Amino acid sequence: MKRIVKLLSVLLVVIFIITYFNRNNYYENSYVLSDESIKSFEKDLKLGKNINPKNYLPKKKDYNNRYSNIFIKVSKSIEVVVNKTLKKFLNYLDN
């Protein structure tokens, strides 16, 4: 029984770490303009059209799916439990 609890705990920590770093360290560079965007911008500029920079940036992709959302919820739950436990433990040590 102890072995199962230990394995489950390790598995939850690993899942937490993976989802935490996935969520916080993934950035997509959306400010890189393609050649098409630059040509379109220059054409609109020559024609005297209203320029809105958002029209020339690529659309952001949504990589969320059911599994990533589930693991993010699990990760947040683990984070809450760990924070509460550490606060109680540190309060106990402080007294």
C-alpha cells in the first residue's frame, strides 16, 4: 500500500512539474511578420488606407485541448494543497 501511495505521489508531482513548465515557458513569437504581411502593409500604406497593426500580425494559435485543460486543473489543485501544507508546516516550525 505504501508503495502505491509513493508511486502515485511521484506521478502527481511529475505531472504537476510538466504542466507547470509547459504552461509558463511556452511563448509563440507573434510579432514576426511574413513577407506577405509586409507586402500587404506597404501596399496599404501606398494606397493611403487606415493602418491597423493587428491586421498584419499572424493569428495566434490555440493549443489548448481537453487533456491539457485537465492537467492544468490538476496542477493548480496540487499547487493549492502544497501551498497550504507548506504554510501549516512553516507555522508549526515557527511556534
